[in-house]
Amino acid sequence: MRASALIAACLLASGVSAENYLGFNSGNTLPDRSAKFKKDFKAEFETAQNLENAPGKFNSVRLYTNIQAYSTDEPIEAFEAAIETKTKLLLGIWTSGTDSIENELSALKKAIKKYGKDFTDLVIGMSIGSEDLYRVSETGIKNKAGVGAGPQTLIKFINDYKKAIADTPLASVPIGHVDTWDAWTNSSNKAVIDALDWIGVDEYPYYENGKGNNIKNAGRLFDRAYAAVEAAAGGKPIWVTETGWPYTGPDWDEAVPSVENAQYYWQEVGCRKLFNKVPTFWYNLRDSNPDNEMKFAITKNLSTKPLFDLTCPTKFETPDYDPNESASATTPGATATGFTTVVSTATPTGSPASESGSNGSDSSAEENSGSMGKGLSMAAIGSLALVAGVFALF
Ligand SMILES: *[C@@H]1O[C@H](CO)[C@@H](O)[C@H](O)[C@H]1NC(C)=O
Ligand SMILES: *[C@@H]1O[C@H](CO)[C@@H](O)[C@H](O)[C@H]1NC(C)=O
Ligand SMILES: *[C@@H]1O[C@H](CO)[C@@H](O)[C@H](O)[C@H]1NC(C)=O
Ligand SMILES: *[C@@H]1O[C@H](CO)[C@@H](O)[C@H](O)[C@H]1NC(C)=O
């Protein structure tokens, strides 16, 4: 039996479905920091599913928290909107700035009770935390990315979550954690990888200053970081939980935001490498972090006609990934030790948006949550080869 077949069989046995989900990220507040309600989520999900010339159906969404904005532990109204639009849910539990995830678990249990199978059948994954390791990394601290959480804290929360959902239909839902790609390649965080079913990667070549991060090189930077995460992931599936290129905002080293560049990135990273190949949650359908000068939305006002044509080309400019290039001189700061060094000198910051609001409750860190603030994330992806093998079989 080929290794990929074996792994696929194990994934199926453990309830993991080998589907290449397509979706966007959705925080729990609007750009004016007011809460999103069911109608707001529903409008997003309907637009996502009806985008003109989309290379597939964007009928999944990644959330950052189970908690409705500005409530203590009420289920986020995105759940009802997802049920009404049949949108698949990659759930998130916010884990920074707190020593307990009780409110997250309480909101989740209320939702299971209230909506039953209509809700639980839509849940494709659970992420315990978002960029917490990035925020406690050297780069995150330098970028003032906000309060994070270390590996031991995350492992405790993963165990708390498992205990809490053990006798619910969510027990078979695969557990991951989302972080920037260089958090995964940091060996101090290996115990988190060991505790997970899949690895969520946020990866933004745009923010990789000092590496020739012009748009024409974005695909190569993406591939390099992805390969580095793949090497660290030990065969676990990789989900690309955030990636995108801003259409407006300030330049970042050689990276220039523009609609044209956002489209080029969509083609050279999304179409070439991700869509229908790897579970992918693009950043983003609409912007929600008022503090981030870079704007990533691919639509204005949730129009189903995007800022640029989403059609995927059949030919790409990005060269095939060359594993030997990692230690080459094309990467300032790289040394003979290669990739890992490159990776660890990255400047990832978390995600560019403030994704979950909470203002005042326990999870107030959510304000910056997904957010990663002004920074960005770069991330990496996962075992493309493995995933490809799995999909070829099923
Ligand atoms: C956040 O909470 C503060 C204090 O409770 C309140 O004044 C403010 O309006 C809240 N922000 C939002 C967006 O609701
Ligand atoms: C590696 O991870 C550890 C634990 O999360 C963190 O304390 C450390 O700062 C990280 N190293 C770098 C270079 O960021
Ligand atoms: C989006 O909506 C806002 C508020 O209704 C409006 O001012 C703006 O012109 C709209 N933008 C576009 C591109 O339609
Ligand atoms: C990478 O380098 C090794 C050792 O120098 C060589 O054997 C291998 O063929 C190279 N791979 C590629 C894809 O160039």
C-alpha cells in the first residue's frame, strides 16, 4: 500500500474528509468595530458562493471565535447564517490573553444543543487558536503584535477542548491550530504539531521584507515557506488558512498593493498552487480591521462581481519550486543552513485584520485577534504531495 493510500485510509477512519475546501476568513465585527449579526454573515456567505468566474464554489468559511461579538458566551450568529446557506465551518477558539477557554466552549455547547445536526454536520475543522505562537515569537514581539500564547498553553487548551466535546458529534472533527509559517518551523513549537490533526498556515509573501518580495517573486516566496512548513509538519495535512495580497495600502519593501497585483497573486498562488488542491481560506472577501492600512478584500460591498476577474489561467509564470534554492544567495539573510534560517528571519506578522471582536469580555484579546494587526502573516502550507496523493485516491 502506498503511504498516501495508508494515510488516506487513516484520515477516513478518523473522520477527516479529504476535501479541498474553498472559503474566506470572517471575523466577528465590521470595519466600524460593531458586531456582525446573522444578516451580515449571511450576506458574506451568499456573495462567496456566487462570485463571478470563481474557480470553484467558495462555500466554506473560517471563523476566529465561537462567541457572538460583545457577548460573554452566546454562539456567534455566523452559525445560523451558515445553516441557512449550507456553508461549511472551520471553527476557531480564541486562545490568547486568557487562561481559560470556558466561554468559547460554553458558546459551542449552546450551539450544539440549539441547532443539533444542522450545525454539527457543517463543521469541517476546529482551530484551537490563531497566530498565538507568532505573537510570542521574536518577530511578533518586535512588531508589537499583541498578546499571544506559548506552546504549553495551546496544548492545555487543545486538551480542554477534547474533553469538552468528547461525547458530542464534534468529537470526530479534526483539530488544528493556525499560525504563521515560521511559527511551525520553530522547533520550540513542535509539541503543538504533535498534538494536532492538521496544520493551519497563514502565509503572506507581501510582508516578507528583505527577501525580494515584489509581486513577480511572490509565488516563489510562497512555495518556499510552504515547503518549510511541509518539512516541519511530519506528514500532517496542511490547510492554508490565510493568504492574499492587498489591493491598496502602503508598499512593504518591494511589495506594492494594487488590484492588478492582487489578481496576479490570486492566479500565481491561488490558482497555481492552492485552489482545489489544498484546503484554502483566502484573505479575504471583505476587510474588517480598521487599523490595517492594507486592504485585502476582493469585492467592494460584497458585490458578486469582484475587483478583478477571478478566472484561473492555464499557464503560470512562477517556476517550479526548487528545493535547492533555499540556501541560495537570492535570499538575503539565508545561510548555508538553508531554509530554516530563512524562515526564522521572516517578518511574519499575523493576519492583517482584527478579526474577532469582543471588547471587554474575557476574550477581549479578540480585538486584535485574527488580527495580527499591522503585521502579517506568512505561512506555509502543507504536504501538497501528500494531499495530492490522498485526493487522487478518493
Ligand atoms: C466596547 O466597549 C466599550 C466599553 O464597554 C464601549 O464604550 C464601546 O462602545 C464598545 N465598542 C463597541 C464597538 O461596541
Ligand atoms: C520559537 O518559539 C518559542 C516558543 O513559542 C518562542 O519563545 C521563541 O521566541 C521562538 N523563536 C523565535 C526566533 O521567534
Ligand atoms: C459601498 O457602499 C458604501 C456605503 O453604502 C458606498 O458609499 C460606496 O460607494 C459603495 N462602494 C461601491 C464601490 O459601490
Ligand atoms: C539539489 O542538490 C542536490 C545536491 O547538490 C542534487 O543532487 C539534486 O539533484 C539537486 N536537486 C535539484 C532539484 O536541483
